[in-house]
Amino acid sequence: MNKAKRFLSVALCGLTAASLAACNGGGMREKYAEQSLAALYEKFEGDIERGTAEKPIKLHVLENDTAKASGYLKLLLDGFNEKYKEYNIIAVDANQDQYSDLAENGQYGYGPDVLYQANDMLMKYCTGKHITPLPVDKLDAYAQLPELAKTTYTYSYRNAEYFMGVGVNIQAPMMYYRKDLLPEDWQDKWDANGNGVPDMEEDMRAMYRFGAQRHTENSSNYGFMQSLFDPYFSCGYLFSYGAYVFGSNDTDTRDIGFAAGDAKLGAGIILQLAESMNSGCIDDSITVARESELASGAYFAVNNTQDMYGTMIDELAKVYKKRGMTDAQAKAAAAENIVAAPIPALPKSGDLKETEGELIDSVVMGGINGYAISSYTEYPKASLAFLNYATSHEMVVKRNEYLGVSPVREDSNQACTVQSDVAHMLFEMAEKGLIKIMPTIQGADQIWTPLRTAFVEIATDPYRESGKKFYAANGKCDYGALDALLRSVNTNIYNAIYTFGNK
């Protein structure tokens, strides 16, 4: 059997587990590798399940809050329901928190049939068989997925590979800044290399100086802002200096690498950024205020993800409308003035106060959001129909239109109209190794709490009384203390995975 046929066969394995799980609360789920191929074809070949007028099939779909708020989820559900109304199939909002735990709720009948989440959230459900392998030959999007997306959603089990989810959009932290807040003389004073790009877009040291200047001129104004406690946004500073999550390409959870390389310099970057912000960087205060404060002009730049682009545009458009612009003018001006760029390069030395010296590219943590099918669904073929509809070229392009996300499908990536430059940029960053895709193996969910605790510690330090600071000494970073903190993160993650009964 060649590799392609073998992949298809093993990917099909286990799909009958979905119906068994639905009937038995997960207790009768069979092992994927033990299902017969004939039974699988019998299960998934043939007609889609049909409801009746009296009892339609109802699929519960878990989506994220941004999709709901933007109106995209309604568009998606309405379109699917119209297409499949002759089958008496209705897709509805699962009305659950976007971070609901399928493993906890699904086996009791409370989970969704189809769910959209980040790859690390979805793939953790492979252990325990809470999501079901997908039949590759029945996935309309499969041929358009790049290898990165296929690899991200591939699960190895008993020397076989299973395809578990269909990627929709690639996402990673980027910097969004207000072009109209640049100084009028920026080309003379803030473009040292004369390339027509503001220094603060390319060099975090310049951003650090510019933020200090803004704050001196107006104590309510800042430069680059983010909630530093959030590992998703702050891990990149460690990765940029050689840190990693797990060894052997994120497969060895005994090798934890948040202190590897010169990661302490990355921790020092977090400390220095905290000094340039306000105490809102310690918790989610900046995240909550991010879009509105960017619109007000208090923040020059923010660390944000692509799915919040529409919200940033809307908030800034409100400000412009108050100045007398029409709706159309305000939207156009907002789109013109919000610029997206990779997180600025960092000093190799780790010192944001220096004005010269070698720079290194910033690395960020990213993910691929996608759809998967619950093993507990009573309607696997109807769920597959919804998954195919939701990941179709038309709907992925619509998702870009409504949310500004960067499509994974290569045809949709080329056809998207909102943040199209960002969509292409993200793939270039991924190809260069500047996006670290979140790990998807068991144990990866144990990294967040120790990291968050450490980042809170670092971000709090500038706001401690003089003489009581833990990570700064004489106005400089105490790299010995920062290194010790990161090593404690490694230990705490290891203990969470192995010592306290998780392994």
C-alpha cells in the first residue's frame, strides 16, 4: 500500500467510534486502529442522515465569540441551513463558552457536534478519542491545504497517522499601529535607513524610545502596548532568543525549553517593555482596552491577532465619524491608518535602551484554527457536511471579509480581500520559522499556568517599591534572577505533567 492510500485508510479508521460514543457516553468507544475498513465505508458511504419535519436533525456548532459578534456565525448557519433544508438538517449555535471542554461535557451529551478552536485545543482531544478522524477523500478543502496545516492536524497513533481537523485560518500576534499618529517629521527623524518605513515598525529599540517620547509629551499616551502576562503573546520574546516548548520538535515533554539558549534575554525584554507601559500590562487590562485605546490615540501600537482587525477598524471609524466623516469615509480612513507588521526586531544584546547594535528577528507563538467533529455526535455524515460547508472556499473568504482572518486554504489566501497582505505575510513568516505553532501533544496544556505566573512576576517588578524589585538591579535587568525564574517554569511544567498524576 503506498503512503497516500495508507494515510487515507488510517484516517478513515475510527469514524464509527462517533456513533458508539453517542450511544454509550464514550464508554463503548472502540480503538481507531481496530475498526474494519468495510464497516467504515458502510458507515460513511451512502446518503447523508435525514431528519423529518417533525424531528429535524439538529447540529450544535461551537464557534468563537468574535464570529458571533461580527455576524459571521449567523451567515454561516443561515447558508448551511438553506442548502440542507431538504434534508431537514438544522445547524444552530451550541450556546456554550468558546473554551468549553469537549472531553468533560461531550460524553454526557452536552458537547457540540462540530467545533471551531485553535489547533492546540482541538488536538488535545485526540487523547481520549473525543474528536474523530476525518475521511480525507471526503474533505473538499484537503487539496488546498498547505503541508503546515496538514501536519498540524495529523495525529500519530500506533504507527498510523490520522487527520483530525481542517484548518481555516493561521493566526499569530502581530503589531498594529496608527499611521496617522506618526510625527509629521518622521521621515527625517524616525527613518534612519531611509527605506520609507518608520523605525518603530522595524526596531523595538526605536519603538521603546518613541513610546517614551509620547509619554513625556502626554502622560496618558504610550507607544507599544500589550498584556504581558499572556503567554500566547509573550512567549515569542523567549523563542526569539532560543527558547522552545518541548524537545524533538515538540514531541518530548521531558525536555522543556523555556530557559534554553539566551531565553533570559527575552525575559529581560518583557521586563523592559513592562517599564514602558503601565500596570495594565500585569493582567488583561490592556487586552480589554486594546482596540478602544488604539482608536483614542492613547496607544500608538498594540500586539494583536488578525481576528480583532474588524474590531479595531470599527473602533477607529467611530472616532472619525465623531469628527464629521461619513460611515464610508470613516471606514476607509480607519483601514488606511491601521498598519499591520511583524513584531519589531529585537536587539541581540537584549538591551532596548541601546541605539545601535545587531538586531534579530522576532519569533511569535501562533496557531491554526480549524474545525473538528466530536466523537459523540449522533450524525457524523451531517456533521461532515457542515464541516465541508464551513471550510469551503466561499465561506473561508467570507470569514476573511467579516473577521479579517488569514485563510489557510491556498486558494482562499490568494482571493481574500481584507488584510490580504497580512495573510501572505503570515505564510512567509511561517516558512522562515518565525511562527512557532502551538504544540498539540498531551501535556501541552500544562505550560500556560506556570508561564502566566512567571510573566506576571516579571511585569509586576517595575511597579514594586525601590529596593524590593526581584528582577532589576541598579536600573538593569538581573539576568541571573530571570534565568532562575525561567528554570522554575520548566520545573513547574514538568511537575504538572509527570509528578502530579497527569502522566
